[in-house]
Amino acid sequence: MTDHLNPYFELVAGAMTPFVGFFTSSAYSRRAGEPGISDFVAGNPQEMAVPGFVDALRKWIEPQDKDWFAYKRSEPVATQAVAATLRQVIGLEFEPDDIAMTKGASTAIAMILRTVVGPTDEVIYITPPWFFYEGMIRYNGAEPVKVPMDRETFDIDVEAIAAAITPRTRALILNTPHNPTGKIYTPARLARLAEVLTAASEKNGRPIFIISDEPYNRIIFDGNEFHSPTEFYPNTFLVYSYGKTLLTPGMRLGYIAMPPSMPDRERLRIAFLVTAMAGGYGVPDAVMQYATPDLEKVSIDIPHLQRKRDRLVEALTEMGYETHTPEATFYLMVKAPVEDDIAFTEKLAEHDVFVLPGVAVEMPGYFRLSCTASDAMIDNAIPGFQAAMEEVKAGV
């Protein structure tokens, strides 16, 4: 029988089996959306949209000329707003022409991979990762190379990255602040990484790119400071999504930004335009782009998010769970009290508490919580976490 699937599909499907399996065959797949459950699984909104978001869309939905809803590229109103924010936040003189607006961060990463990575290349990523890195790399015919982070500190292991580089290495995907651990990488660590990649690029005779996946770079706790790899390494693509700061992941808006130090920027501008059109039109909808300057001023309540993080960390620690305090992002990684994290997530589901098993992010033996859960969900979940722990201790 003729196989009609993409030849890389089996590899992609295999890479995504733990994630897809959880969302298709777990208790959560059967009960998601039920009233009364505590849903910590994904970075989804559990309450109504943040103030200002809907107002911005209403403001720009009304057409102002005949081309209002015509085919769009990266609109100047959006790229200028992005460049202004990046100059302020990162301190580099980003140019509007070096901003490619995209349908979220995942589209941005896919566009970069299609543009600079070939079928014989290798792409390094840090594990535990965001769910889809391996699948996205394999769909390009490239080879994913996994480098574990330090499991004690959740920091990147720069020397392990150096050891993983080969003549085929084309890119490193670096998620910072890191999902799922909430780690922020220090300037010293990023500077050392830049030294390693610069030396390896010179040795290989072609640049190794950093794809800096930064959708959480404004969700920072405890007065911590965030530094982008663009500050340290010229061959860095900065990827951003508004779906995290606005907590609207279904409204696809993001971008690729090239720093002024990026070589060959003029050629890459054209390349991203071609990739956006040939790869399924990855340009955001017109209204989302018009609204970008207003959306830059809107954010979820980060102090409230931090208070929810603190409450969960304190409560779980008191119950005997092994946890840590994330420096940023929505997420909290917790060590399961049994080796089988899938079994333990099903145990929590018996108490109407739903979390993501660690195997979905290549971190078996742990589970991940999203602090976007409402206060009411946290109130209802705490007895469930306690009951599950007591059942484990009792051998149930």
C-alpha cells in the first residue's frame, strides 16, 4: 500500500506521542472543561480577558479604507511599535525593517527553521523543552540534538552544549525565561554561550544561529532582571508571542526580531517574507497588527500571578512535595511523589485536579502546574493535592 504521508511524519508523530497521548487518552482528555475541576494543565485563561484587550480589537475592527482587510505583510504600525519596545526593554537599536510579524511564536520558529536550516543540519535544543521543538525540527528533515539542563539548578549547561556541536550544527533553540522551569539565564552564562558559539561558527565556516524563544520575557517575578541572548550574540533571532503577556494564546500574534548586529539582515528580511508566504501565510491578521501599539500597553496582572505562584509553592512544600520557586513564566515544576508521573497525574484527576505529566516535556518523574489557574481553582485543588499525597504515603 502506498504511504501518502510526509516521509518525516512518523518521526514527528513519535516525538509528540507523550503530549498527544495525554490530550487524547487521559482523564483530562475526557473531562477538560467540566465545571468544578481545577485545571493547571496549560497556559490558558481561566478567567475573562484582561482589561484593554477587547477594547483594542474593537477600536481597530472598523475599516478605515478599502484595503483595511486586504492581504498584509508586516504592517509599519506594528513593526514600529515592536522596535520601540525592544529598544526600551533590551537596549539595542532594533529597526522596524528587521521585524517580521508572525502568527505567534510557533509560526516564527517554524519560519526561522525553514529559512536557515536544511535537511542535513542539526539543531540543538535544551531539555526539558517546549513540547513541539523536536517535531518542528524533524519536519524540516533536520536532526534534533537534545542537551539536558542542570537538573539541580535548572540552568543551561554551556559546556554540554559545546560538546554537542558538530560541523552539521546550524542552530540552537534557547527558551528563556524557560518553560517549564521558570529559569532566567544570567548574563555571565549567556556571554559564555556566545563565546562557544562564536568559536564553533568560525571553526565550521558558517554561523550557528540562536533561536531565542522569549514569549515570557515580560512575565518576571521578584524584581529579577531578564537579558536576551541578542545582547551577547549577533546571530540571534528573537522570537516573541503576545499570547502569554495578554493571556490570549488563541489570538495569534508574534514576531521575529533581528538585532542590529545580525549579519546579512537585508537578505534575511526578504527570506522571511518569502517563507511567510510560501509556508502557509504566516503573517498575522490585519486587525491584530493594527492593534499592536495598543496591545503593547496591556498585560496580565503579574503581581497577582506571583501571589498565586507563592501560594502554590508554599502549600505544596508543606504537604511534602519537592518543588522550587520559578523566577518567571506561568509554570511550576513539581517532583511527583512516585516514579510514574502519568499514574500520579491520574491520581490527582480522581480529586478533580488536573496537571501536565512531566513526560510531556521530557521530564519524567515530575508534573507541571500553570499558575494561570484561578484563585478558586487553587482553593479547590489544595485538598486534592493533600489527599493524593496522603494516599501515596499510605500505599494506595
